[in-house]
Amino acid sequence: MGQEPPTAPQAPSAPYVTLPGAWGALLLVCLSFTPSLLPRGGVLQGVISGILAAIGYGLGVTAAWIWRAFADRGPRPVRRSSWPVFAVAGAALLGTAFGLGQYWQHRIRRLLAVTEYSLLQTVAALPIALLLFCLLLLAARGIRGLHRRVARLLLRWIGARAAKAVGGILVAAASVLVVSGVLVDGLVAAANQAFSLRDTRTEEGVRRPTTALRSGGPGSGVPWDSLGRNGRTFVSGGAGPDEIARFTGRRAKPPVRAYAGLQTADDTEARAARAVADLRRAGGFERRALLVTTTTGSGWVDPAAVDSFEYLVGGDCATVALQYSYLPSWMSYLVDQSKAREAGRELFDAVYDVWSKLPADDRPSLYVAGESLGSFGAETAFSGEYDLRNRTAGALFAGPPNFNTLFRRFSDDRDSGSPEVQPVYKGGRTVRFTDDAGAGVPPSDAPWEGTRVLYLLHASDPIVWWGPHLTLDQPDWIGEAAGDDVLPSIFWVPFVTFWQVTADLPFATGVPDGHGHRYRAEYVDGWHAVLRPTGVDERDLARLRRIVSQDARTAEIAAAAGARDEAGSGGRVAGAALRPARVPRPSARTGCPVARELVVGPARPLPPPPDSLGVAAVARGGVGRGPTCRVRPPGSRPAPWTRPRPSPCPSPCPDPCGSGRTPS
């Protein structure tokens, strides 16, 4: 008679946790309170702690299993004193970690000028973590139970060891297919459907252009309705010639803007051809400068990036862009990378095909730009430094994702001794990096001739530093000297750092300008460094910063009636409501203390600003205008849409508008 095949031991009927797993969960939960790049609210902290508790539990159980395998013995009963010791030690360790975590979060909020704090959410962090841990543990045990059932079924035909191995492979494959093929694809399809409906709307105050210089306007080959929500905002916005002339002091031309939406044509190549054809119709190739910009997510273009470019070239320019997705930037960042790559390459190639056939002395200077996923798409049109140098007059990339091909190459091959947060590549001969172009672009003592390629990146921007490698590999930027808005006490922990920076991603734009993934303030100085316009001094740049910030804020207020603009890819910081906060901050250029009013993601709707801020001009197809001064009663708070920017000034710092007035 043959022996009965061995069967797996039966699991206890009551819910239980193992002691090694509990210690592993406790360790990672305590480490989850360590600081990362951005402030975290209680709900987000609870989610991170719950995920890491489940990972720590699994690591603890696995470590115990490996130890027993080397010792060649089975599990032993837990000593009676082990759980009381764990409870006491766990309470002490968890309390200490929680307290240190709140201290670190307070310091991060001060660095980034985030003022709001929710005690209720903070207290809810641990219950949320416990609930999520239990759900993940039950899910894991459900998968393990399914594996055991499949293995018992396979025992009818194959041996016990083979049954376990084959059963594990089958269950793992089925789990991956369910998660990626059903849940993820289903969620993406549902999101795509929802955002495609949103794309049919038009933001409040946006009107069809009355000029033939814009797509969707008179004579345009691109229908207004096909541009999409962000496309319609793009072509109807920007400064008019009068506003630009007031800044430059010279007669200005109205800028050309061409755009193609997802509904303009069926595929990317056809959309690029339609956009370039409309650009050519509007006279874009007859201007002094031509900007090819790759959008982020659902076709959004940062108005500060294009407005700064148009002001600095006196309006004698054209900009072309196209939409490649309905999804917002943070979702496209995860699932639409191939579409961004295709859009960036097809658009630039279509422009270059026309541009290269024009007489060399009778064609515009060609520039490239992109922010976030847009920089990823824009990069794909080029093979490297020499290709950028030979085919463009300059490029400006802001907040490049860590997976950008050229950005990673330039950063990984940086000169010896230069940090990852601000690398120097080939002595800075073509490509340079900075977190504040107004304070200078290193290396300042080296020549920067010919084409200039500039990357803007913040030390606190999780999109720049996130990657799967954070799970098991310590990046250089953590071991180096911390940036100005990153805590020096940040350190890398396997698994923990990856999930912390992952949780920072959706809230990368929910922080004040100049931090995280918000580059509005840097575009003026960034384009000034790339374009090298003549006759523009520091006071002009300070004035333009105010104009661009004011115009961009006006656009945000107009968009607030619908939903957050594409830059608002994640809402508020970890559930915190950010309200106006007046923060004294020294100018990086002069050392003068300058009060900056930071208004990001308000918790309550803002009242409509006065027409002097440019809202009425939106209906006329342009919102840009020079700075004005308004009398503010003594002791009163500035209006929430006012955002003065730091400006160069001698000591003591004079009031740019005179006593009792505020720049707006």
C-alpha cells in the first residue's frame, strides 16, 4: 500500500499574528514617521504606515522561516512573556516615533511655508494604519489560502513539492492578471471616460479668439470645439501686444499660438500635422522665435512658461503644442508615458521638417520646452547633448521625471564632485541645472556659448527623484547635502523611502510656488538665461515676475469654478487645506527681506478678483498686463490673489509702489 501524500498544516481558525511578523511590522511603522520631501497629513501618514506594516509583517515572517530552515526545525510555541514584552516595547517605540514624526513634519511645513495643521487627522493616523494593515493581511492570507487549495487539487496528479511550486506560480500569475488586467485597466478606462467628458467643458471666462493668430480663431484649420478644455484655455490666454509693449517699452507684435486637441485628428502624427499647418497659416514660421512645447497630461501648458517666453521676445514669437491624453498629469505620469513620448517626437519632427527647409537667414530661432511629463516627451525628439545643440537654439525643461532618458544620462554622467541635486555635465558647456535661475546657473565661472539647455529642478520635488530604485537602492541625493527646502535629517530606508516619496507624488503641486513641483516663479529667470535678451535688467525681471505670477494666479481663479488646473495634480498637501500665509523671506539675489504671499489650493472659494487683475481681459483673448499699484488701508490684509515676488533692491529695501501701496 502506498503512503498517503503529506498535507499542509491547517491554519488556526481564529485570526492570529506571529511574533516575528509583529516585530517586523512595528519596525517599519516606526520608520514610516521619518521625514521625506513634502509634509504629510494624518490620513496619508496612516496609509503609508499601514502599507509598510504589512510589508514589515511579511519580512518578519519570511526572516523567521529562513531561520528555521537553517536550523532545520519547525516553529516553536511563543513564550508567555513575549507578547507583554512586545506590547510594552511597541508602545514606547511607537510613541517615540510618532512624536519625532510630528516634530519633523512641523519643520518641513516651516521650510515650505505650509501653515495648516489638522490635529484630528494626525490622531486618526494610527487607526487608519491599523485598519489598512488588517485589510492587507486578510488579502494576503486569502491568496495564501487559494494557493493551498490549488496545491491540494494538484496533489491528485503530481507530487507535493511540485504541487506547491506549480500552485504558487498559477496563483501569482492569476493575481497579477487580476490586478493589472482587470483592476488597473478598468480604473484607467473609467478615469479616461470621466476626464474625456470634462475635456468637453470650457473654463469660465475663456472665449473663442477673435484673431487669426490663434488656433480655433477666424480662418483656423483647427476647430474650436476640437481643442479640448486646456487647449481652449491656452489659445485664448496670454498677453496681448499692448501688455507686452508696456513691459518692453517698444512696439510689440501679438504672439501666435497653435494647438491641436485629441478630437482634432485620430492619431498623434495627424494631430501634429494639423497643429503645424495651423502654425504655418498663422505666420508662426515668420516670427523671430518659435517655441515647441510638449504638454503635461490632458494638454495643459503652464501659462507662466509661455507668457515669460512671449514677454522676453517682445511678442515676436509663436508657440505650438498638442494634446495626447485626457488623463491628468499624475495619472498620465504612471500610465501614458508612451503617448507623451510619441507626442513630443511627432510634434518636433513635424515642426523641424518645415523649419529646416526655410532659408537659414530667414527662419525663426527654434526653442523647446516641457514641464514634468512634458519634458519627458520633449526630450524624446533628441538623441543627446549634440543633437539638442545642433537642432535647437535653446531648451528649458522644468521638473523632469526621474525616468527621463536624457536627464538621467546627464545626471548619472555628471562631473566628479558635483551633487545630484545640482549636477554639472561636461563643465556646463551646453546643459545646466539649477533650482533658482535668478540666483545664478552653475558653474558661473565657465563659458556657456551657443545653444543653452537648462533644467529647473527643486530639491523637494518628488517627481524629479521618485523611481522604483528607491525600494532597495540608496540614491545619491539623500547622501549628499540637502537642498534649501529639504530637511538635513532625511535618510534612506529600504522599502520605507520608496513608499514615502510615492505618497509625495500626488501632492507635489499642492505646496507654495518655488517648492515641490511648482516652477512658476522660476520661468522668468529660466527663459532669461536661455534666451539672453538684450536690454532686460534685474528690475525688468522683477517686474516680469510680478506680471507672470499675477496672470497665472488670475488663470487659476478663473479655473476654480470648474476644477483644479492640470498643475494641481493632487490637490492639497496630504489633506491639509492651504490658506494665505505671509512669509518673510530674503531675496536670493539681494538678501533683502521680502514678504511673499503664498496662496495655493485654497480651502474655500476665492472671490472674483477686480478687473484690474485681468479677468475681464480673458474674454478679449489676453490676460497679461503690467504691474499696477493699489492703496491698502493700514493694518488690513492683502487681497488673497496678490502675490508679490522677490525683487532686487538696495538696502534698505524701498517700497516699489510707494508708502501704503502693494504691487499687484
